[in-house]
Amino acid sequence: MTDATRRFIHFDFVYSSACPCSAELSEHARDVRGVYSVPHSQRSKARITVEKPRAKKSGSRTWHALCLAALQTETQVMVKREDEQAFAS
């Protein structure tokens, strides 16, 4: 048995995704009625856990950048209604 210590980084990655219900309704409208629509976005959160490699220096900013590059989505920063501002900030 070794005394090796394992190190992990935990962080939440916030991103924008299509609302699954809205996406399904959009597909239904397209398939059944021939009407095209755009599903609305929602804020999503992925809880990331990464085992930190011993030999390499990498922080949560590095892993955040990798997640951002993989998803290529941005969260909304401006909204129409005042009550949506909490979502956007």
C-alpha cells in the first residue's frame, strides 16, 4: 500500500442549454404542423470533478476554459424582462 495522496478539483460550470421541453415542442410543431420554432434557452449547471494530475500544474481556470471550449455556449447577460435578470446575472 502506498501513501500517495489523490487531489481533486470540484467546481460548477454554468452554461446555456436548450430547454428540453421547449425543444420537444418545437420538434412536434415542425413534424406535425410544418411550423418552425426556436426552443428557448435555460441556464444549466454541470458539477465538474477532476482528479488533478500530480506532475502538471492546472487550476480550476484551466478546466473551466476546457469546458467552455467543449460546449461553446454562453449564458445570457441581457434579458427583456426585469424578473429574468436574476437568471442572466
